[in-house]
Amino acid sequence: SQKIEQNSEALNIQEGKTATLTCNYTNYSPAYLQWYRQDPGRGPVFLLLIRENEKEKRKERLKVTFDTTLKQSLFHITASQPADSATYLCALNMDSNYQLIWGAGTKLIIKP
Amino acid sequence: DVKVTQSSRYLVKRTGEKVFLECVQDMDHENMFWYRQDPGLGLRLIYFSYDVKMKEKGDIPEGYSVSREKKERFSLILESASTNQTSMYLCASRWTGMDNEQFFGPGTRLTVL
């Protein structure tokens, strides 16, 4: 069956360190992969999109990688801050479909 | 800034009631989406609309219907609410294009008693 996996357990990181979140998928060949941030009681907010022919994308302290061979995307936050604490969702786009296929998200906690 | 608003943040209804959830976006987006979000399951697509009066079923349309009479407004209707429809409901919109981001509303937490 088609599946997207993100770490279900919360990730605890010390402030200032790099946080790395994982998104693994099976049985898909996505054209795009998107990452969103969701704060408690709020809707997700778009962060980054990476295309299948891109290996890496950066935006300020954020970096996303996309390995279509491993079927994996990694999301990095460098110099993490307590304000980065949130749930991070990955979502896949197939090329011929309006839909995004969503992971369940990983809760990130940055400790001061 | 793009704004997506939802009619209620919190809603409590009784089993069997008809429930209307409304979503309005102010950026002239063609595509609009209704999701529900439950712990550990991620976002699941109920319905989406790629243009006015157009709608497509998502992964879990049973028990729901939608209406899009105007471009900016997308309504989700629970014809006869049931307790298993207790959930967070999220509306989103975007410009047409597979690589365009989705903009989300704040969500409606619906409890069906």
C-alpha cells in the first residue's frame, strides 16, 4: 500500500543544534515534495517545496533534501530556536493529481 | 497576504444534525480543499474543487457534501452528523498548478455529541 512515514515520536533538540526530520515514502514517484509547519490549534503553513530533479533546497535556516532513490526527504533546521517548536508535515504531489498525500507529522521540541 | 477564513473555530453539534462549515479565501484561488485531521493520521482529503461549481471526491467523502457557487467560497456539509465525524476540519486554497503551495484556514474543531 502507499505510505508516507514521519517519526511519530516527538523530537527533542537542544537550542542552537541542528534538528533533522525525516519523511520516507513507499510506492510513490512524486513530482514534488512540500514541507509545512503546524502550530497547535492552527492550520499548516507552507515552508519549502522541492522537485524530483532537485537534490537540495535552502531557505534561511531551513534545508530540504530529496533522494528519490532512497525515497526519502530530510528537513533540517540549523541553529534551532525554541520558536521553531511545532509539528512539521511533509506532503507529496504526484505529477498528474491535484491531491497532496500527507504524512502524519513530527512534533519538534526545541529546549532552551 | 493571502487570507483563508473559516466560519467557526469551535463547533458542538448533536448526532443527526445538519452541519455547515464555510471557508472563504480572498486571493482569487481556483482550487479549494477540505481536509480533516485526526491524531496520528495526518490530513485526509474529503473533497476538493478546482473551479467554481466543480468538485471532486477525495479519499473520505462518505457522509459529506460540498458546494462552490462562488470562487471565493467553499462549503462543507455534514448531512447528518455522527460521532465519528468529530475532528479538526481544515480548509485550504491555492492557485492552479501542481507545485503551488496550499494556504490553510485556522481550522474548525467540530465535536459531535
